[in-house]
Amino acid sequence: MRFQVVEQVPVIHAPLTFGQLSLWRSIQRLPSEACNLPQTWALPDGASLPSVEQALEALEERHESLRTRYEPDGENDLVQAVWPVAPVRLDTVEGGDDPARVAEDAAARAGADPFDLAKDRPWRACVVTSGGVPVRLVICFHHIAVDAWAINQLHQEFLLLADGLRITEPAPTGRELAAEQWSAARERRRKAARKFWEGVFEAAPAMEREPGTDGPEGTATLSTRWARLGSKEAGDAANRIAERLEVSLPSVVLAAFCLAVRRRTGRDRMLVAVYAHNRSDPQWEKLVAAQNQIVPLVVAPEPGEDFGELVRRVHWDSLRSYRHGAYNVDDVLELGRVHGYSGSVNGSFDGSVSGFFRYFFNYLGEYQQEHTSVDEQIRTGTAGRNIGAPLYLQVQAGEALTCTLRENSAGTGFDEVTGLLLLLRDILVAAAGPE
């Protein structure tokens, strides 16, 4: 599964970007497979093994993050070590009559294999053939090198390069972003982010820990389970609401999620971690790197409140949070301790800002929409990539609105995740009204 490279001496060292540092703080105590992002990409007709290898070499030359190692710097820190481009040589796996299944199996194996960030390039790949003809690329990235938006971009660029086209537009680098984020010129923005987070901590409810995770007996045993619902009805409803209120689709879904939590649990105020993809600045929009960080949102659905008013409040509060989406996570950890936020809600993410949150919301747009379903049926399971968040809602757009809700808690059973997803759908449909 590992591609072959000619080893060379690293030539450039640089500090981590805010996004990379934030991710590193979050993953240090997670299982290695939780940090891997395996993909399967259909190859264009006529693709050959050399054309695939050349396309990947071109991607690696274009995007520094694909040839960057991450070397220890002290006890808890890393630095980027950018290596030069090296030739790519891929293994092949024969897929016979079912190359899609063989590719999924290969992706699962790639996702379970840990990376050594100090030695390995942060991706690995192989090609699946059918009758000796290349039909699918299996590629697995480490999350510190990419996020979902970067993977979408890499996929699109790979298809162009595999077709023999050239991409001449220069790509930004993580080194450049890190230099800007840590510069003296950015000090005012760093201070503004600290002030914003301080206000959030003052307004947020007390940190709510999973029973048993911080007592003298040690950490409680957590179980994980997820539910997924792909609903065209909910997608149509959410889009109509967004258009009517002139707000974003993610704001509508997030408001519905928070209202569902309120109705099901009785919690009248919650601190939600919202993933900010930090790509609004054209200079960094096409940077292939882990740019996303979580921003905080205090949501308090009021009894009897019109859903539209809740959506508008969530929308504008989200925009204010996004303004501070790129920040020094160590500043926030320091502020959190002052306000009683430390450790972790459920034992995951200890030592990171992610540990402060029970609720997570991640809008992925059309990322991996080919794996979504539109049959209005609830699916459940326990396997798959798991970052350990107490309650994590992942939303994908496309033909349907596909919501995946994963819970990690001391409880058991699927009632919580299935009940919340069905309630979220019902809230959207009722609020949209008839077409």
C-alpha cells in the first residue's frame, strides 16, 4: 500500500499553521486510524498506471503539504519539514469483476495503517485494476496534510492531470500561511480572537462532563454508535427555509439540530463546536492543508420561539464566530482554564480545545456525496472513522441532505442518535411548510 519514493534530505523547516497546530492538539491521544482519510476515486477512461503516477507526482510538486513530514519540536510540538518531489511508484491490486468492492477493502486497510509523521509522506496509494486495466485509485491522506475541502480540490486536479492537462496557476503553501499567522502584523487579529473566546466562555454554560470520566475511578468506558439519514424531503425543506430567510443552508440545519437537542434533552443552552473551513480569503482558498478549526457557538433556543428567528440568530452568530476561525489554539486553552474549561467532556481530546465541547457540527457540502443515500431510511452502525466526539453531526449536501450523527458516551443503544436525526428532519419539514 505504500508508494515507493527516492529518499532525499529535507530542505525547509517551518512552524505549523494555526490549523495544523489545532489538529495536532486534538489528535495526540486519538487512535492513529482516526486521523486517516481514505478515498476511492474512479479513474478516467484510458488511464494507465504511468499516467496515474505522473498525475500524483504533479500533485505532490504543486502542493507542499503532500511532501511534508512533521518532526518533533520539544515535548508536545511539531514543525513542518518540506521535502522535495520524488518519483511515485504504485502497487496494483486486481479487482476482477468487482473492482469497487476491492477498492473499498483496500481503502479500509489503508485507513487502518498508521502514518509515521516524522518519516512518511502523509499519503499512500495503490491502483485497482479490472482485467489488468486501471479503474480506481485508492488514496489515503493523513488529516494533518488535508481537510475535506482540500481533498475535493485534489480530486478535481488529479482528474485534470490524469487526462494529460497542465495546471499552471501557482498554489499557496502552508509555510506562507504560517508566516502570516504568526507575524507581528497579525497580532491585532490574534488579540481579537482571544477577546472573542473570552466572551464565549463568559456566556457559555458550565462544562458538562460525561459521568465517570473525571472521577477517582478513572475514565468510564465509552461506546460508539452512529446513525445516518439521507433525506431529499429534509434537503428540499432546508433549502426552501434558507432561501426564504436569506441565510445559509448550514445555519438552517444547525438551528434544527440545536432545537432537536433542546426538545429531546431539555438543555436550554448549549456550547456547540462548529467547523470553520477558513477558506474565505482568496489568497488561501486553494491551499491544500488542514485549515479547518472549530469555532464556538452558544445556542439557546427559547420556548415557543419562531424557528425562523432561531435560524437568523444562529446564522449571524455563526458569521461572527467565523471571523475568528483561525486562531492560536494554545491561547484558547489558557483562557479555558481561567473559566473552568479544561480536560475533556468525555475523555477524548484531552489537552485540546475540542475537549471543551459536547456538540459538534461539521457541514461538508458535497464532499463524498457519492457515498450518501437518498432512501429516507435510517442506517446505524458502530464501525468507521471515529474522532471520539461526544455528539458529532456531519452534514453532506447533494441530491439529498445526508446527516450522520455519531455518539461516544457511557450509554448504549441507538435511541439517542436515531431519535435526534428523525426529530431534526421533522423540524425542517414542519418549518418549511408546503411547497
